[in-house]
Amino acid sequence: MKDRSSNRWVLFPRPNPAAALRLFCFHYAGGSAQVFHDWPRHLPPIVEMGAVSEYFLSLNESRIIKYDGPVITLSHFLPRRELLPAVERLSFKGLPLVAGALALDRQIRALNSAIHIFGHSHIDFNQEIEGVRYIHHAFDYPRGEGWSKDPLKQILESVA
């Protein structure tokens, strides 16, 4: 097997450099790699398991501090499933199964974010949930269909 010392974006809870097979686990929406914590002890010795998403979230940890003033955060992914409309209104009914990352939402809240701008869903959203205003503006997407023909939103009156 290839040396993986430069492949640090995968966390291996129980390293097994001699493994013949590697299993890379991506958790379900709203979950975390914790759902796989017990798997390695049930796998045969030729299999090594790696968790991918936790590494990317861990990159934020050293930078998370609580600020005194207003904070606006931004992510590509949805931090909560509630940021989607009701399933009946979705063209892809399975979207709630693959959207939302609660670990990301915990980081947003740890930063004391007042506003969080997110993407990925292509569905307009602007609502306050538990003290954080979540905003997504699907500006002219899909192209030409113009889900939102509204101009860009002004999200903050003043930063002073």
C-alpha cells in the first residue's frame, strides 16, 4: 500500500498500515463520524477504516473563538436540515437525507455568529433559528430559470 503520511485529510481511528483494504466513511447528513466509532472492531484485520469529513471540520477548531461583536459566517453546506423547505415542496425528495451537518452548526454557534450564509441547496432561505439568521440566496440558479430574480440581499444594516 502507498505511504499515507501525506494523506492527512483522512482520520484513521485505529491505524492499520498493513491493511490490504481501506474503507473510507462519509457520515449521513446531520451526523458525524461518531456513527462509525464501533465499526473497526467488527472489521477483519485486512481492513482499515478512515473517516474523511471529521478532518475538514477539525481544521476549523484551532480558529474558533467567541467574538464580542457581530460575526457573519459562510459555508457551502447546510448546517441544519431545517434550512430546507418541507419535503412536499422539494423536486428531489431525498434531499433531507443528504443535507445538514450538525457539527458545522455547532462551530457556527461557537463563533457567536449572528448571520450564517450557506449555499448548496439552491433554494432561497432567510430565517432566524435559535438566535442565528440563516440566509441562502439562489441567485439566478438554475441558470436562466432564475429561481430568484430578486437583487442581492443586504444582510447587515451597519457593522459599527
